[in-house]
Amino acid sequence: MEAQSRDMASEAKAVHEVLPNVVPLWEVFSTLIPSGPGKMVEPFVWNGKELLKELKRIAYDVKLGGEVERRVLVPVNPGLKKLGLYTATHTIYVGFQIVLPGEVAGAHRHTPFASRFMIKGEAWTTVDGVEISFREGDFITTPRWAWHDHVNRSSEPAIWMDALDTPIPKFLLASTFQDYGEEVQPLMTGDLYTRSVSTGLTPAFSLDWTKAASPPLKFAWNDTYGMLKDLASISDGSPYEGVTVMMKDPSTGRDVSGSLGADMTLLKSGTRTKSHRHTMSVVYYVVKGRGTITVEGKTLPWGESDIIALTPWAYHELANEGPGEAVLFSINDRPLLTSVGVYREEPENK
Ligand SMILES: [Fe+2]
Ligand SMILES: [Fe+2]
């Protein structure tokens, strides 16, 4: 057997010599089919209060326009930074954006899917002519390749978290970007179209707002939080994920995009979830409360406004260690993994 593998190895060398652009499978097998995700994505907690403070500090110095398409600070996973990748996990980009009163972040479009979770203030985003206002706690989506611009008509700065799937189109060599050429788009229907999609109230007469294939969605904080509170009053939720609601497109029942999904989780006071792992990675934004996340035995504390990156296929548990409830908004890549057929989850058998 040993002699045989030595023969195979020397034969392999001969393959390299004869065919420089061909490799024997056994030499690259573990690279092609690794037994686990490796250490590329590190579990990490960014101090959100410091990040938001820095965002406000630079806001008046860094002017929008030219190179600064958007004024955004981007949490970068330390494991990915080493590889020249500027995202929170290998599939999820999040960025913290500030738009000052009266400012316009000009219209453009791109193949990455985008979504926004408002942290402070109010802004108006126009998506393919449909204007959507969003304020603290609201979550909105921008479908792929839809023109979008952001305007702040209020008297306070608007700060939100963008969540995009930039690594996915990039990996697929399908990432494209285009400027609109003008600052803002003409409005088509105000927010009527979005309201129709969200509520199911469809006009019984003909209107020319035929973007239904991929509508922008809005999940208002009062609806999401109200649902969580009602659920928490009758259930402790999942022992692994707490009281969690998934945000779904009400017109299709599907996730908000083909790649990324969005959840909101309420952890009751004293909750400690059971250790488990899944192939999806997750980025959490802590809306309120404080606690810890333990990933593969390493415990990291988190508090209000912090951002947490959860490694795929790593055992983890969340604990609420504050006096009251904790609420965490999160973005995951479950839809992508599910559609490819590689979503897996399992509890830790301790
Ligand atoms: Fe954009
Ligand atoms: Fe989990």
C-alpha cells in the first residue's frame, strides 16, 4: 500500500511535468472539499457606540459627491481583512451610513442586493421611482439593479445600517454598478406601491406601477417589535434562537432576497440559548440590551449598538445578561445556503 502511494506520488510529479495546468486530484482534495469552514471568518464584536461616534465626527468633514458615493464606515472582519476582503462575514457586508439634514446620497444601482435598518433619525429612499420613508427600527430593502437614492428632509442626521450581499455577485463575477447621472429620480407613486405590497391592499383599477417582480419592502418597527412582544407573552421561542421573527416578502412568503434574510430576536431577561451551529453566518445589530455570545468556547460581551459577526458552522450560544429584554436585529445568508442545498444546523451534544 505504502509502495503504491509512493508510486502514485512520483507519477503525480510526472503529471506536473507533462501537463503544467493539470493537477492530480489527491494533491488538492482538501482544498477543493475542506472538512470545515476554517478560520477565515472570525467571531467578532465591534463597539457600536465608538463606531457611531466616529461616524458623527467625520460627517461634517467628509462631503458627499465625487469619490464619496456614500458616507459609510464599514466593520471589517479581522479574519477577512488579512485576505483583502472588507466585509463582516464572507457573504455579508454591513456599513454604517450617515446622511445629514438636507443632504442627498445620489442615485445609482448595482447587482448586489441592499437593505437598510434605521438606527437614528429619518430618511427617504427612492427605489425605481417609489419613495419609502423609514425611521428608527424600520427595515427596508432595495432589490438588485433598482435605481436608488437617499434624501434626508428632516432636521436631524439620519444614521442607518446598510446590509448588502456584495461578496456574492463579486464571487459570481456578476457585480455591476451604474450611476444614474442625476442626483435624484423622478417620483412615481410615493409610497403607495410599497404600502400595497406590505398590506395586500391592491387597487381594483389599473395603475402603471408594474414593478411587482421585485418590490422594495418595508418592515416597520412597530409591527416587528409588536409581534415580538406578543410572541414573547405566550412563548420563550426557540431554545436555540430565542423569540425570533423572520422578515418575509408578504407577496411571495419568501425571504427578502435570494441570498440574505433578516430576523429580529427578543431575548427575555435571563435567557441563555442552547449551544448549536449552522452553516449560515450572521451579523447582529444590538437594538437594545446587553449580554454575551459564546462561540466555540470563546465568550464575547455585547451591548447596545454593537455589531456581532457569527462564524459559520461554529457552536454558539447567546445570553441576555442585562436586567431587561434584549433585542437584536440580524442579517443572515440562510436563503442562499438553502437554495444551494447546503444549509445545515445541529445542536451541540454536551
Ligand atoms: Fe447603493
Ligand atoms: Fe444560531
